[in-house]
Amino acid sequence: MIVYLVFYLFAFILYKKKIFTLISLSIIAHLVLVFFIFEVGLGNVDYYISDGFQYINNPEDWITDIDRATWGYINYFEKYYDVFGVYFAKFINIPLILIFNKLLQNLFQRNLWNINIILFLPYYFYLGISNLRDVLIMIVLLLVISNFNKKEQKHKILTFVFLLTLYTLRPFIAVITLIVLSYYWSKRRMNKNYLSKAFYLSLAFGFIFLCYLVFQSRISQYTYNLQYYLSEGLSDRVIGRDAEQLGDPTSPLFWVKAHLRYIFTPMPHSLAINLLEHSSDLKYGLTSRVLRIINQLIYFGFIIYIFINFKKILKVLRTLSIPMKSFLLVCFTYMPIYSIFHFGGVHQRTKLPFQVCIIIIGCLIYKFNKTKKIGNKKSSNFN
């Protein structure tokens, strides 16, 4: 309960000028919790499911795992020191989804109307009652990008702290974020005279080399995994990920299908049919399945809208500030990464960052069609 209240305090500070929005979204989030607990009471679903149970059951194991250390410490505190212990760990993500929603608003507020992303992607409400680290990852990503944009020294320090935190939540996203920010930083400063270009180019290479030394073991592990999965380990991984239906993994068409699988599955109608045919056997509960159907209906609606307005995508993206581009680019990378390593067959929660990217682009195009302009690009670039 302590962690839950602390996170809600941060949410209250962020929404202090929009308390009604905070209250409204909180009511929706807690209604989802009520429906889920009702399902638990009927015996239709377990209180903790899948990874959520593992985190709270053995937090000691996750503390030593660099990929999940921060979430491991949170679960460790919840289990041994927090009021009501393991029960409140189930929904400490409720205030976190509200924080994520507001930080995203703050980043795009000059270019979008007040968009509540968790209403466009309601599966986030289910993550709010899931003991998983995905929402916190998105929050820390936004904090890294937002602080990197500011010129004060304290924000540079905060950027470094949040980047390390991101590394202890999902290392490959931390590495990608670092690469993206370094690219835009060096690109901006190289638009000067030749001497300045040479200096900043040398500085960029030196910084990249330093990061390589720091993250060498992790980068080596990713390189080895990629090489193994795409060579002798490929066949076993295809079977393990139920990707045989994609065809021959040595064919380029296989990888095209893997990316399409990530983007377009599950189809809303397939979720609805599955719900009707297996209504008595729902591993994650009816609440999860209904929210997922609504989520996919909205998401596919935005895909269709973007497809109709395809020619306007580049025009809209060019007007965005570097922090906005950085965030969208990092979210977009979820698609090729999970399409290559998991052949697109992943859980809904690992598709949400890419879907956030799609929803935001769709909203930007919609605003552009209405106003014929997107905010001032120069107003929030890196200082």
C-alpha cells in the first residue's frame, strides 16, 4: 500500500491542474480492478497470473537479475515491508499508468490535443492490475528523453540516473534509447562549421566507445544470441515460438510474415470468436479478453486511418521535435526486435509500445487534417 500511495502522490502532482481527469481515469482503472477481483471470487481466474506471480513469490531471484532488478526490489519491498504485503503489489501499476499517460501528454502537448493514450489503448488498464514492469519501463523512457532535452546540469544527471534505471528494467531498450539520443545529439551539433563538426564527431565516437565499454557484456550477449538464434538455434526457436505456420525460416518471406504477425495479430474478430468458443477457459480472465478486443478494435481503426492518409506521414513527422521523434523511434523498434527474436508471436503487452507509436501518429495526422499544421518544431528541440 505504501508504494501504491507514493506513486499516486506523484500522479497527483502531475495532474494538479487536471484533477478531474485524474479522478475519472482512476475510477475506470479501479473498476477494472473490481471486475477482475469479482472474477477471482468466482474462481474463474487466479489472483496472480504468469510472470506476476513469479515476481512477488520470489523477488530475491529478480534482484540479482539485471534485466529486472528494479522491479525485483519493488516486489521485495511489497512482500516483506509494505502494508498488506503481496495483495497491493497486484495493482501498484494503477497509478503508474496514470503517470505514464500524463508524461506522454506533456511530451506531445504542443502538437496534440489532450490525448489520454490509455483510453485509446485500454489494455493498459489491465496492465494496471498486473504485477509487470512494462508500464514503469515506458515511464522511465519518457523521463530519460524529457530530461535529456533540458540544458541544466541537474537534468543531465537525472538523464544518466534514469538511463541506468531503464537498463535495470529492460536493457535492450536502454541501449536503443542511448543510440537514438546520441544520433540526434550529434546530428544537431554537426550542423555547424567544419571544425565544430570534427570536434562533435570525435566526441560522439568517444561517447559511443565509452558506452560500449560499460555495456560490453550485455552487447556481446545480444550479439551472440542474435547470431545463435539466426543460425543453429533458429529451427528450435521457430518451434518454441509456434512460428511453423510462417513457412521456411531461411526464406525472406518468413521474416516479412513475422513482422506482419507482430503488427496485425491478434485480429479483433479472432479474439471475439475465441472468447465465444472458450468462454469457460480464459487463462487471463474475461476482463483481460474484453479489454484486449476493444484495444485491438481501436488500434486497427488507427491503422486504417493512417493507411488512408499514408502520404501525410513524413510531412507530419518532419514537424516534430527531436524528443518526440526519439520517443516514437524507440517505441517503433519494438516491432523489428520482437519480430526477429520472437517471430511476432508475443503477448499483447509487448506490442503496446508500438501501438502507442501508431496511435500518436494517427492523432497527429488527424490534427494536421483539421488545422493544416503541427506545432513549432524548434520550440522543444535539444538545447
